[in-house]
Amino acid sequence: MARVVEAPASSAASSFRRRPWVRRAGPLVLLVVLVALPLMLPEGANDTLARIGVFAVAVLGLNVVMGYTGQVSLGQIFFLGLGAYVTAYGVTNDWNIVLVFVLACLVPAVVGLVVALAAARLGGLAIAMVTIALPIVGVPLAKRLSDYTGGSQGLSARFTDAPEGTGLYDDQWQLYLVFLIGGTVFLLTRNLVRGRYGRAFAIVKGNENVASSMGISPYRYKVLAFTIASLIGGVSGFLYMVVVQYTSPETMSFGHSIELLVAMVIGGAASIVGSILGGAFYVVVPDLTNAIDPSLTALLQGALLLVVLFLLPGGLASLPRALTRGRRRSRAGRGPAAPPTTPSSTTGSGTAAEEPETERQGHA
Amino acid sequence: MTLLELEGVTASYGPVQVLDGVSLRVPDNGAVGILGANGAGKTTTLRAISGTVRAGGRIVFDGKDIRGLRPDRVAALGIAHVPEGRGTLGDLTVRENLRVGAYLRKDAKGVAQDIDYCLDLFPNLQNRIRSNASALSGGEQQMLAVARAIMSKPRLLLLDEASLGLAPSTAKNVYDAIRRLRIESGIAMVVVEQNANLAFTLVDSATVLETGRNVLTGTSAELRGMDEIRRAYLGG
Amino acid sequence: MRKHLRSRRALGIAVASAVAITLPGCAREVGGGGDGGSGGEASPGITDDSITLGITTPLSGATAGPGTCTVAGITAYFGAKNAEGGVEFGDGKTRTVEIEALDDAYDPQQAAANYDQLKDEVFAMTAGLGTPTNRAWRDAAIADEVPQVLIMTGDPLFSDAEESPWQLGFVPIYQNEGEAFGELLASSGQDHKVAILSQNDDYGEGYVEGFTSAIEGADNIEVVEQLTYEATDTSVDAQITQLAASGADVVFNAMSQVPLVVSALQKAQQLNWKPSWFLPSNTSSPGAVLEPGGGAAFPGIYSVSFAKAPASPAFAEDEDVKAYLAALPQYGNYPDPPAFPHCQWSWMVGATLEQAFSEMTEPTRENFMEALRSIEDFQAPLMLPDTTVNTTEDGQPAVSTVVVQKYNGRGYDTVESFE
Amino acid sequence: MDKFIQLVVDGLSTGSVYAALALAIVLVHQATGLINFAQGGLAVLAAYVAWWLTNQGVPLVLAILLSIVFSFALGALVERYLMRRFERGDPDTAVVVTIGLLTLITGVAGWLWTYNNQQFPSLFSLETVSLLGVSVSIRSIGTTLAIVVVMVLLQALFAGTKLGLALRAVAVNPQSAAFSGLPVGRLLMVGWGLAAALGAVAGALVAPQLTLTPGMLDNALVYALAAVILGGLTSPVGVVVAAWIIGVLENLAAVYVGFIGFDLKVAVPFILIFVVLIVRPQGLFGRKVVVRV
């Protein structure tokens, strides 16, 4: 969780981040931690971290299309499943692993592009329904294509044992792979959403008419965001095989897609750090509820979700902000809270377009 | 007889103090304008009256302290707020909007009459009676917003920037209709308006706000003559 | 700004101390369970007076019904044993048996995570339900040399000793069940038209495969229609309508969803279509399926089984059944009569494990696997006559013998021929 | 031909199950502007309450009525103490809250009543009637008719009554509604309460057919959502017709369209949605609205 330091927790913290020595030392410290951590942690912790990495990447993909671009997607798990299947198929047929990785990214991206070209014409709930169809149809489809997918029995692929000579345990090697691949994806995505494209996404999310009037084609950017989300989903599928080493139609069941959406909102929509926290929520909460009482997991998970959102409607990523506000409030005694004019962006995702007051946001 | 009286009203959004002691007096059947530059606290004053922001000080309507009442309770007392941005109910038809406006009334016959009156006042709405409010033009939406407010048979109308975003001729039409309404029904009004000339066609007196405080109060005739005030606060 | 510097420093201290706490984790146990065999040193999860078994199974979600049963039965079995003092092992020690069950919600990824969590705490993994959820960590269990035994899947892979040295299935592979009914039908001497409805996965395919191999070459049997459904469907009415139109007089029904089997039986009656039915062992409960489904309306409902149906009046006075029905609420935390046979099966898993424990001379996983793989003709409690636990036959799970039974309106009778 | 008609009738009967849930979703959407994933969970909980009451010796009809009252109160409380906090925030968050509520309710049902299957007594007999060469059970006819009645009532509520109008007004713009004197908070509670009560009716109607389990309506939820989008969010008649269309076309496609078959028939409603929405973005029967998820 050392990556938390990457986040602009509050405006004060981000000005702290702007100090030159922090700018230089921060990434370096992070790198050292990431290199050292797998060597120091016990196997169970490494496994958990690696799984968090897998789903953090999946949530990050969802964030690109939903958090940053505002298009509801309930199909993200399909792309994870697709990436996992491509990986499993490639590995069992002894393809070159680099080729397998490239295909695990490209195949979902191309499928995502095709789906998006059609779906992005629709808006709002309609796009949600079209994307819901992906996992729902994907599961029986995977069973029908059993020559490639192993049918309902799934595919195992054990290709990430630590190479001889590294002296590493398998879990350490796998965690390094997750850090390397996942870290790269996070870095690239962070640059993407903070750059020109991210601003365009934000404008499309804010108001499509405004976007059009600024010469930004909402359709084109929605397709782009969806395609990138699918590609990132494919990467998470590859990582899924790195860590879990098995995939079946159950991997892409509709319920998991909903859980990814939950993870994204719980972590914090449109937030890089939120994606990591969302991945952690996705992975840790079932383990945690199992530890409390395995026969009450559903009840506990539902309750936990509600409690977290009740306390932090902006997701876990808004915790530092909420704390700062709380502290400021208590310092000022009974003084008023932070002004509403403060930008609510957790991410500093650039200049979010001024959101026009929609009708439902009536109350002051 | 004073219908509405504000005294030393304060309000803030978080740490930002928006109203810092605003006072206002609206006589029965009177119409008072609130003028001032952007951010002076005009809209917030209306919101303080209708109960949509928490306010300090004294707000008395018809002899009753209404400060802190919920907006629907304030409405029930006879104050109708036409908010900035019109606040029409987009997914409802024009007729449904008008019926919602009459929610508190029990006299079906009177409601039907008032719908006819509204359509007479704003003939543009007549043709669009079955359209969704969201499909109306800006001017038509503004007319609908006012019409919906009158449907509750209010004793006081709070009118916020009724000319905003409208073509000058449309704005004039809207104000003409409201003036006719005032003459025919005698509803008292508090009018927030950027366009001072337009406001002066409707109100008897006005107060000028600056950073949440009254800086100048007078009759329309008095204020209309003060060039420097006009330049400073009313943007010419 | 100072404030934030301080909080940053506090964060650094927190990270450093977290690392310090976890440092002991560096000293990894070398080899884990793998070395256990050589010196007779005890494997994880076993002491001189207790042994811990792990289960990962669905306890929430769509499969929670049977999943809960897979835990309840074995917990009840060993709960009763522990109350008597424990289980006697082959090394002369008496140990209590603890069950550590985790919910995987039928998610392979979570099942693998549960396994990771349990593997160093438990002696063996057992009784878990599901093909993908068991396959997800099969390779890992082999690599770690952790037993994954007597699990509730009819997937033949787990009973192939060469492919799966640390695995063993418990329930008959799906093919066995389908085959048993196929043979019965083929030997009936009459002509039959068969309609097949199967779940679109390895479960349904396994049944159909066994059935079709048994009727191969039998001239009197013709399959006139073959359809599938998805486990997530809300209705199979359309399939039943389509099958009814085929004019079949026998339905081979390979469905694992109790509600859908009930509605399939009801739908057939509505259409006034009265064929004989074959139902799989896990969806043929008299109380939960046939009574609400109106099974008595059909000329014959056949199922295969190796377990006594506790609800059947024929076994009301049976000692096994009485002990089982008493222990389930008392030790298994299962109040009502279960709609799923998995409770009985997992009770038998308990008995089979006890049998293996009694032959175990060393507290190691290797020794346990050896003992487990040498059980022959063991009549576990609740088993029907002519069925036994036999773990010595490669390619077969612990239970591979089934008898065909026919519904008699309240329970089942074993039958020799199709009438 | 008989088979064809029978498949159509079967489809209508399955479609009615989707419709029951879809109507409750429409109601809560009309009244609060939200898509409520927990609607099925509330219906299942109500069905369990009714089932539990019948086990205590309460007559079935009374038990169902009591479960409806219970659900109304529960729905109103959920709105007041849970959803209220999220109604003016990010809609995605509000939807996720309803997902959490669904998980919680399912867990509570599993905790209180186990995941064992339970038989829910039916209001209607399972006897079969034959019409035009097709067989249909009285239960299916009864269920379908009950849903039609509910649909007509809902349509009347929204189109004709002051309460219906007020519920819609609050969902569209709470502040403006308050300016017209509408008690916004109370109306939101009533909206959720009514939807939950309707869910209780739906639960009691479909539970005999689906068998009572905590996840009884999970699989139907997706179909219900599809019907809601296809029919148009604003139209009770629209979603019921859409649910029927989905049920029927699904069956026909499975049987008569070779490459779809019974395994991929689930794709039918989505293909339908896609085609229809390209042509009519507001759905088959919906009024043109600006949809905010």
C-alpha cells in the first residue's frame, strides 16, 4: 500500500509533493519498497498483494471508461476473462510468452473496440445494458467454444514458477511480475488521464454537448475510452493467469462484473489510487469476512460496503480529504466546513469541465 | 402592512460568508427588487427566504418567523420560489408541471380555472401543453416556471433572474406577463434581476447588495436616476 | 507545511514498523509439507490430540444450498465423534477433528485464495463442492503436496492417480451415474424413445456421455431429442415443451438445479406428458424435488444412489439415518431436513476419513494418502446395500458403485430392471 | 404449430416473472430516479416473511398481506436512513449502495432461514387448462393476470393520481417540488415503500414457481433490467410488454434459430435492446427523457 504516497491526498499534500526533493525521492522510495517488499513478506501476504494487483488493474480499466469518461460499463470482467483465456490457450500451446502477453492485450482491445463502435452510439442506461450482455453471453459462449476454452472445466496454465537461478520463491516471482506489468499499466494510465486525453474524457463525462461544441467528438472519445478499458482488462486477465493460473467460465460470471463496479466506487471513482484501493477491497473483504464467519460472508460484505460508503460516499480514496476536513473543522471549533467551491476532484485529473447543474442537483 | 421582513439575515456556504446582515421589507401587494453584481448575495437572499439555505437573523412572513422552516413548509405558507435556472420538471409535461404547482390546493375547479389563466397569461404554453418541459425553449421554460409558481396561489413570489439567457424580446415578453399578473392578482414579489432596466419596469422599490450587505435602498424612481450606482452595480 | 512533514514522517515510521513486524516472515519454512515424509515429522495441521481439515466450498451465492451441506455433514459427523472423545488413529493416538471451512462463493479465484490461506494450517483439504473451484488449485495442491481428497465433484480428473496424485474424488463420476441408468434401460427389452435434457457444462455432459455409451448398440433405444439449459436459467418450460413434442417416453434429465427440476416435472404434467424420468443423484430428493414436483404422477422416476434417503419411510428406523438426523442440527448447525444429498455425502466423507485415519501410522500427509488409497469395500454409514467405498481402483473416485432406484411415492426402492 | 403456440404461452409465463420484478424497478425509478438492484432482494425477504408466517399457522393470503405491510415499512425506512444520504450525490454511488443492500439482504435471508430450498405455497392451483390445443396452468394464468392488474394500477397511479404525479415530480427535481409545497422526504419514503410493497407482491407470485431461496431472483434481475430498458423506464405497460416479448422471443429463438440454441438464448434480450434503442432511444413505450444512470 506504499503506493498511497503517490496520491495527492489533499491540496496541502500535493503542494508538499511539488517540492523538488520529494518529486525526485518519492518514486525512488516507492521503487525500493516495491523491490524489497516481495522479499520480506511471508508467502500469504505476497499472494494477497498479487491478487490485489490483478484486480486493481481490472478496476483501473473500468475507471478509464466509467470513472473518467462517465460511461457505465458492467462488462469489465468479460475482458479480464478474455485476456485470461487467451493467455491460458497460448501457454498450453507453448507460444512465446511475449506473444501471449501481446495477444492477451490486443484481443480484448479489438473486441472492446468492436463492441464500443456499436455501443457508444447509445448513452446512459442503454450502454450499461449492452455491456451487461458481455459477461452474460460470454459465459455460455465460453462453454460452447470448449475446444479453445476447455469448456466448463476450464484451463490450467502453470507458467509462472520462479525461473531457476533467480533464487526466488514462486510467490515472489509472481508478485514481481504483477508489480512490473501492473505498475507499468498504472503509470501509463496515470499519464493518459492527466494529459490531453484525460481532459477530453472529463469534458465528455461532464457534458457531451459542451464537448461537441469544443470540437471533441464524444463518440470517438467514448470508443477510445472503452477500447483502452478493454485492453487494460486484458492485461488484468494475463495477470490473473500469472497469479491464479486457472480460468473457467466462472471467472467472467456477471456477479464478478458487478463486484468490480462496486470495487471501483468503493475505491473512489476517477482516481488512480482509488483503483488500487478498490482492488484491495475486492480481494481483502472476502478473506476478511471469511475470517470473521464463513457462513455469514454475504451479510458481512453487504454491511461493510454500506458502512464504508455511508462514511465515505466518495470512496476510500476520499479518506485523506475527509480527515483533513474533519481536522480543519475541529481546529476551527464550530466554524464552517470547507467551501463547496473547492474542486471535488480527488485525482487532479486536469481541468474537469465545469459540470452544468443538472436538475437532480437542486439542493444547495 | 408588511408582508415580509428580513432583518440582519446572514448565511454562509462553508466558511464563505455570503449574507452578512441583509434587510428587506416587502409590503402587501408590493414588489421589491434586489440588485447587485454577481456574488453579491441576491440569490442566496431568496434561498434564505424559501428555506433552502440555513440562515441567521430574522425572517418574518405575515407576522410569523419562518427562518429555519423546510422549503415545502414555506411554500405551504404562500411563498412561491421561481429559482434561478427555472427549475421546471423536465420529464413532466407542461400540464403536469402546472398540476404539481397546485399540489397543495384542494379546489379542483379553481385549479382548472388557474390553468386556463396561466395559459392566457403565457399563450406560448397553450400549444405545448402536452410536451415535456425539457423540450421547451428557454423562454417557454421560464414562462412555465412562473406559471407553475402561480398555480399554488401564493401571496409572495420570489423571482430569480427570470431574464437569464433569454433573448431581449423574450425577456420583455416574460416581464410584461409578470407585470400583468401583478396588476391583476396583486401578488407581492421579490425580484432578483441582473438587468436593472427590466427590473424597474416591475418593482416599486429596490435594494442594492454588495458582498452580502445592503448598500443602498430606495424607490425605483430614486435609484433609476443614480447613474454612478447603475454603473457600479448594475453594469449599465 | 510542518504538520504535513510530520505526518509524512509518521507514515514512514508506520511503514518501517510494519516491515519490521513482518520480517520474521522472511525465515521461511523450507519445503513446507514436502519434507514431512522423510523423517516421519508431523505435517501441518496435526498434533498429538487434534487434526484440522480444511474445506473451501460455496457458502454464499447461487450454489450456497448444496455448498452449506458439504460443510454441515462432515462437521456433524466429527462433532458427534469429538463429543465421544475423538477419533482413534492408526498410531494409537486419539485426536479430535476440527473443520476449518471457508466460503468461495463458487469463484475459482477465491477458492484458490482460500486454499493458499488454509494449506499451512490444515492437514488436508476435503469435501469442497464444485469442478472449477477444485480445479483452480489442483496444480498448487500437487506442487505443495497437500491432500485434496473426497471432494464433491464428478470430474474424472481428480480420480486419475497419475494426473492427480494428491487428489481423490468422493462422489461417483457423472459418467458412472448416466451409465448405470443407460444399462438398465438398454436391458429392458422394450423399445424406448429417449429425450435428453442436460446442464450445459461438464456435469451434464458427463451424464450424457455415460448414458450414451451404455446404450450404444442397443437397438431398442432411440434418442429422439437432446437439449441443454444453463444453470442460470429461470425456467426450462420451453425445453420441456420441445421435448414433449418429440413423443419420447423416457426423459434422461441431467440437471443439478433443484428448483428447475421441480418446475420441469410440473411443466411436463401441465402438458399432460407422462414419461418415465431419470434424475441424477443430487436432484432426486423425495422431499425437496419429487413431492413438490408431483413425481407420483409419472409411471416411473428413476435415480441412482449410494446413500439412504433419510426422508424415506423405509429408513425411518434405520440406525444410521437416526444418528445422522440427530447430529445434523446438533453439531452441523443445520436445522431443517436438507433438500440436498450433499449433507449425507459429506457425512460419509467423514466416515471415510475416519477409516483412513484408523490406518494411518504416521502423522504425515504421505502416510495419510497411502492409508486413504487402500480402503476396500468399506460400508460407510448411510450407504445402501451393494454400494461401498473403494479407493483402490485407479480412475474411479472413492464411491463408484451406484444402484438404480425407483420412486415409490414416498421414498426409493432399489430396482433390478426397468418396468 | 401446437408447439409454436405452446412456446409462446410458455414465454409469456416466464416473461411474467421478469415483469413482476421489472414493475417494482420502474416504480422506484419513477419515484426516486434510481435503478434499484436491491429490489429483488427486498422481494425475496418479503417472500420469506410470508413463508415464515404461514409456517406459524397464518393463512396464506393474510401472510402475504402482512408481508406487504412489512415491506412498505422496510422500504420507507431504507429510504430514510440509508438511501437519503446518497440521493443527491453521484448516481453511480447510489446504485452501488443498492448493490450492497442486495448483498446484505441476501445474507440476512441466508442467515435467518438458511440456503436450504423452501416450498412457497401458491395462491393459485397447479391445475391445467387447455385452450386452443395448448396447456397452461391456472398458476401461470393467475400470476399473469395479477401482474396485469398491478401494471394497470401503476399506470393509473402515475398518469392519473396526484400522488403519482408528486412522486414523479420529486424524482425529477426535489428542490422544485419542494417549492411547490411537496413534502419531498416523505414522498421519497412513500415511493420506496410502495416499490417494496409491490416487490412483496411480486415475490409471493413467483416464489412458488422459482422455489424460495435467498438468491431466488438473482437470475431474473438481469432479465427484469433488460425489460425495464427495453420497455422504457417511464412506462409500466411498456416494461410488462417488453418482459413478455423477451420471454417469448427467447423461447422461439432457442427452438427455431439454430445457432442460438438454448445456451445462447440469453443473448436475445440484449440483441433486442440494441436494435430497439438504436431506433428508439427512449425504449418501446417510454417517453423521451434524459436518462441519468
